[in-house]
Amino acid sequence: MTDDLALDALALLEADTTLEAAQPILALAAEYLTQTRLGEGPVSSWHSAEVIADRLSESMPRRSRPLSDVARRLSSLLLDDVNRLAHPMYIGHQVSAPLPAAVWTDALISALNQSMAVREMSPSFTPLEHQVVAWMTDLVGWDARAGGTMTSGGTEATFTALLAARSRAIPDVWTNGVGPNPPVLVCGEHAHYAVSRAAGEMGLGMHRVVIVPSHDHRLSIPALRDQLAALKQHGTKVMAVVATAGCTATGSFDDLEAVADACAEFGAPGQPLWLHVDAAHGGAALLSPAHAHRVRGLARARSVAWDPHKTLLLPLAAGLLLVRDKHDLEAAFTQKAPYLFTPNEDARAWDMGPRSFQCSRRADVLKLWVAFERYGADALAALYDRLCRMAQRLHTALQGHAEFAALHEPESNILCFAWNPPDVAMHERDALTNALRERYNRSGRGWITATTLDGRRVLRVTVMNARTGESHIAALVSGLEAEAAHLLEHHRSAPAA
Ligand SMILES: Cc1ncc(COP(=O)(O)O)c(C=O)c1O
């Protein structure tokens, strides 16, 4: 490549630094937010991955284009087919319709590009992360010994917590590995796959994950106690017990006090079993006077995963791992990397790299801080309450419904419900439920999810958009009724297979 080309490229990137240059791309984001929030257009379109891939199958561009052309192409090639999470009828997965102030901050985070690996690479944001982590550990109810790190999300937070638990259970693990007979992890039937994945990643193997059955979609406390008693009797060491605060399928909260009691009883004297709470989804309950009781006992955990990119409505990615004793996190990674990590204890106390899974890491803490600055913790709590209220609203709307039945009381912003079409055999219901969800989502009128609960396919909503109100919940029910009627008509007129 000639130096001329590099100079031309340099001129291009200098030209792209202004707000005016950024306008075509930023305008796409602003137009998306301002238009979609009204809820007037479709929530999604429905093209297969192959159709979209065909549209994109061009060779790699070798020449530059004006940023405005790039924005136009981006819009016409891709934006029609996004799922519009800012649409109030998107009531699907646990991904937020993000807070706009945090969205704009994402561009600033990228522009500044401070890596959180070590303090000298992020002189402002390293102390900021310590401060924001301290806000969150205060909320949990811990003292100044507590610490934490931001993560890419709940999966990484739980993995990191379990690495810390591993170091406690096997002090020489960093050097000698887990050995032939490592301790077990204990978790509920409804735990997120982050737990078993961590067992795979850490070299424990799936056989070392002890699954405790659920009762009413929460960890069964008698079953947990029986399991811990049996493990103790067999002399099997427990690395950690994982409870869930806001489980993925139903948003239910385990009884954290009772789980903590069991950890105390079945640990060594004065050394409770390590309790990790996956509050990736339900952590926001801590902020809400109406919901804080659901996480009572959280302070007795030794580590907590909490995703602001879920119910605090931040854009991806913003996860948090909090630990009651910051030294636990340091012990998780006994990493030597003299080219980056200083042996100087004072400097190391600030560096996040030694206590985080990632090396280069975005300063996502800035958008969490901006969210608190812009909206305030009380308003974020009020938004969480509203999300939960809409799930409750749907629960109420389905009471006495002829075909749809709520399957649990919503404890957060998630509700699972079944479609019980009349005169349809049980063995046909799963396929029909999948078909109804697909038909409803394809219609563009809304977007929901489905899951398998207690062995059957069911419909599921997670209210992650603060704009979703009572009229949208009513529209969801009437939309499902209409699509269900069409589907049944087809089903009944189709010749038997
Ligand atoms: C309870 C729970 N834990 C962990 C996760 C994983 O979080 P992430 O996708 O941020 O890694 C989820 C995601 O849905 C979850 O519901």
C-alpha cells in the first residue's frame, strides 16, 4: 500500500471527527428511537437468515464511501429487519429498550476508548468503577471490604464468581488444576446455563453439577437441605451453592434467607458454604421499596451477579459481579503478567485487570453512572416497578380467560402462560404453541417468546420496555386471540396426517 493511500485514509478519518460527520449515523439511532417508541409500525419483519445473508453477500469493500452513503446502505440493507425493542409491543427476551442517555454515552465510551485493564489506561474510569461498585455493594448491605468488577453480563459474572469459589475450595488450583476429585457445584433446576457452563469451563465437568429440583419454580429448600446433607455424609466437598434471584424462565426468586441458612448449616463451623446469587435479572429489586423483600438475605451471599443491562434498562453490555470480600476476587485469578500488572500493592489496589476475566475492557461503567446521574436511582426503581406491574397486568387480564392461562404469579417482569386451545389433543399443543408464537411474531403486531416449563411449551413475556402500558398488554391478548383463531381454523381444516 502506498503512503498516499494512508494519507488519504487519514484525511477521511479526520473528516469523520465532527458532529456534522457523525450526523448520518447518529440520526439513524435517533430516528429509530423517536419513531419506534410511538408503537405505530411493525415490531419486526420476517425474512429468513438466508434472505438477509443473500442481500449482504457482496465482496469486501476495497474503496472508501462517504459516511452518509454508508449510513444509507446500512439503513436499507439492515435496519428493516431489526427487532424493534423500543416498540412498546416488543415484550420478548430479557434485553432492554435501552435508556437513551446511556445509548448516547456508548458513543462517548467508544470515542475515549479507555481500557479498564489497568488504572494507567483509564485514569478517570477506574476510580469511577470502584465508586459505582461501592454504590451497588452498599445497596446489597455490605461494608467497605466488599468489591467487584463490571462484566460483559451475567454469564461472565457468574463464571468469575465461581472461579473465586474454586480458588477458595482448591487453594492451589491456579498452579495444579482441579485434580481428579474436584468439589461440586449445587444449583437449582431453573438456574441459568451460566452455572453449568462455568462447570464445563473450569474443568469440573457436568457430573460435578448437582441439580436441586424446584418447587413452584424456586429452589426447593427441603430438597436442597437433603442434597447438602447427602453430600456431607459422602464427604463430597461443595465449591458453591448457586441461588437465583429472578430466574430466566419465570422471573421467580429463590428464598435467599433459607438458602443462606442451609449454607451455614452444612458448611464447616464458622465457614458457611459459598453462596453465589445469580441476580442478573432480579438485582434491580434492591432499588425498589416494593420489591426489595424478594432479595431479602442477599447480603448473606459471598458473591452476586447483577446485570444493569437487564432490568436497569442499560444497552448491552453492562454486567456486574459483586463480592462481599474484595480479596476473593483477587484470589480468583492468580495471574502473573509483569508486562501489564504491577507488583506494587498500592497501584494494584486500583487496577481492575487482576480481578476481571477480560483484559481490554470497555468502560461500560460510564453509561451506568450516566443512567444514575440522568434519571436517578428512584426513577430507575420506579421503572422497574412499572415493568413488573405490566406483567401483573397481563396476569390479571388472563384470569378467567377461556384459552390462555397464566402459569404462575409474576414475581418480576416475566410471565409464562399456556395456550389451551379447545378440542386439541395434548400431544398437539406444544407444536401449536410454537406455531402461534411464530404467527404472532411474524404478523409484526408484537413479539413474544416461548419456553419449556414443567415439560410443556408455553408462551412467555418479559416486559423490558418502560413504554409498554396497559393498552399494549390488552393489544397483546387480543392479538394472540386473533392469531390463535386463524391458526385453529387452519389446523381444523388441514387433512389429518
Ligand atoms: C438469571 C440469569 N442469569 C444469567 C443470565 C445471562 O446473562 P448474560 O446474557 O448477560 O450473560 C441470564 C440471561 O438471560 C439470566 O436470566
